[in-house]
Amino acid sequence: MSQVEAVTFAVRVRPGASRTAVGGRYEGPHGTALVVAVNAPAVDGRATAAALRATAEALGLRRGAVVLRTGETSRDKVFTIADPPPDLHDRLRSLRDGVLRDGGGSGPA
């Protein structure tokens, strides 16, 4: 049984949005980032926590599968998924290329 390597990807968080959504691309310091808009404010880590939840939900993963690697206090973050599903790269590409997914639990994704 072969072990799948962790997947690391850049995320651009947009706190204070009118609704939580995951999708789109942003050319940032860590390369092409997935845009995650959250309605949580950028205070006391609330936007980061909301971005982790929204990203996991949009990718169809459990919340604990998505971990912050860098960028705790920045809008530009790097997330890691230690045990990714085989089609994770396709899921990420789909979201970055504009297939917007609701990531806030306010409706079906």
C-alpha cells in the first residue's frame, strides 16, 4: 500500500464578506491561490478558522483534514491536507477556475 503525499496549496482569504464562498484565483506571494471569502472578521483568528471550515466543506473533506501551514495573521495562507483523496488536485483546480462553492453551511454546496 503506497502512502499518498500531503498536498499543500495557497489560499487568499477575504474576511468580512457578505457571504462565505470558495472559488476563484488570486496571484499572490505563494503562487496561484484559491480565494476563500468568509463573513467572519479578521479578529482573533476567526477569519482563519472560517476559511479552514469553508475550504474543507467546499472540497468535500472533514474540517480536521485541512490544516493551516503558514499565514496565521495574513490574508495569504498556505493550507495542507495530509491524507488527500486521489482527485483532490481536480477539486482544487475546479474551484480555482471559478466553480464557486458555498462554504458557509447556509445551503447546499
